[in-house]
Amino acid sequence: MSFRNNRTSSINAKRRSEYRLFISHSWSYSDEYERMVDLLDNANYLKYKNYSIPSEKEIDADTDEELEESLREGQIKPSSVVVVLAGLYSTYSDWIGKEIRIAEEENKPILGVEPWGSDRTSNYVERHSDKMVGWNTNSVVDGIRDLAP
């Protein structure tokens, strides 16, 4: 059985009162991140806590190792679902790749979200996601609910 299948096989039908989300994104493409936060903020019947790191709240770390450890312990480990925006830039982003790797190591389900208004998606994100959804409120919320333990 693959590592990813172990993560999804432990998912149960119980619904949470609040979802803890880490939204992986590139600061260079922060407009997509902001649109996703707006989508989640305006979703009916979804209460969530955002464990993401907006650019104005950058982690204070001296090395990549310190940054990765802070990301693991403070953002990804406490999250119930890791949401990855699957724009083509995700394929080439070292940090998005690290965030996906950490999520897999921590047994966190990964929800890939196809880019808003685009026909092209990151194959890397598709390969590592437990579920891929389109960029619309119902699909994203249902994906979060389906994957959250």
C-alpha cells in the first residue's frame, strides 16, 4: 500500500466544527492565495483556521532548515488539510515542493485546487494530491470536508 493511500484510508465521515487549513502558495502569486482565502471566508457553513504564512508575517529563520522546521511544527503539523493551489508555478517552486513533502511525511491529506480561470494545472500537484477539485466554493469546501480526519 502506498504512503498516500495510508493517509486517505484513515479518513472518517465525522465532520469537524472547525477545519485547520494550511494553504500552500507562492508569495510571487499571492493574488491566487488572497482569492482562495476570500473564497473560504465567504463559504457558507465553513469555519476554519488559516495556518498559512502571508508574506507580511514572514517566519524569522536564519537557515532553510530552521524555516522548514518552523513550517512543519507551526503550520503543517497542526493542520487537518493542506490545500495546494495547483498553478503551473507550483511545479517549479522549491518551497511548495517542500511543503508537499512535509505534508506527506506528517500524513496530512493534500487537496489540490485547479487554477481559477486556467486550463493548465501542475502535474506535480496532481500526482501528490489526495484529491483534485476545481476552483469553486462547493468543490473546495466538499474536498476539505472529504479529506479532513
